[in-house]
Amino acid sequence: MFLTGTAIKEAVKSGEIVISPFNEKNLSPNSYDVTLSPQILVYNLTESGYLDMRKDNPTLEFTIPEEGLIMQPGILYIGMTNETAVSRHYIPMLEGRSSVGRLGINTHITAGFGDVGWGFEKLPDGSIICHKPTWTLEISVVHPVRIYPNIRIGQVYFVQPKGDIKLYSGKYIRQRKPQASKIWQDFE
């Protein structure tokens, strides 16, 4: 079951969903629009010319200026949302906005699935805290496109899970900046 915009708003008020910062204007009929942070990463391929899954690949970080950044095909831009949009009760899912997609901008490659409890941690005393993580965006473009910071770039929707809920406890639980792949940790 997908939550409507009204249900998302009610779940934010009750604390079942955490969206921060929350702007009611970003509510859609069945999702919440998220915006692009000015912080962005690209992989630094100058040393080897390729990425290695077994290594922590180097990145370059920069800020998208107010006058925009022209993204080029063939480059993966690792961005992030300005917002936290997580839940211990619902499965958050990220998709691009159709207006953005119609410009040939892909907002994520295969990482639009958020786990129940991603960003939450159960402490030894039994209490649960929210680290307020942001969504990482794996952005690519079909042709050169100028993008701007803080634009509404994607939408998060929420799905009711069925069955027992086990909180996410993976390597991205505390991400608060654009996050390159940590798949190299799977080889340790």
C-alpha cells in the first residue's frame, strides 16, 4: 500500500515518518519532492583510469554554484538530497521527477530503494535515535544539461511493509553528505 500525500503529512506529524526539513509545498498526491544539495562528488580517475570494487576509490568534492553546473554525459555525479526522508514504519522509495527525466537527467542508477529503519539506530539502553541521513543521488545525463542547486530533483514515496520489521543496520546508516560506494567493505 502506497501512502498518499495526506497520509505522508499525517505520518510526519505523528513521527512515523521523518522528513527534515519539511515543506508542505513539496507534498504531491502520493509522494514528497526532495531537493538537490549543492554538495557533489565525482570519482577521481586520474591515477588508474578505472574504479576498483575492492578499493575505497578517490573522489573530488565541489559545490554547484548558483549559476548552475553543466553536467556531461559519461560522468557519474554523486549528489545528495537536502532532506532526510526516512521511517521506522514504512519503506521509503526514491524516484526521479518526470520533469527532470524529460531533460535526460537520471537521478539514481539502481539505488532508489530505502530500507525500513534506514537512519535509525537502537542504542544499548533500548532507545532509538534518528541520524537524519540524506539520500545519495547517482546522477547521470544523456546530453549536457545545466543543473542548479536546491532544485526539486526527485520524489520519495512510502510503502506499507507486511511482516515483522527489522531496522536497517548497514554501512550507510549515518550518511549526511554525498556518499561514494562503500562496496569495498564487503570484501573485508
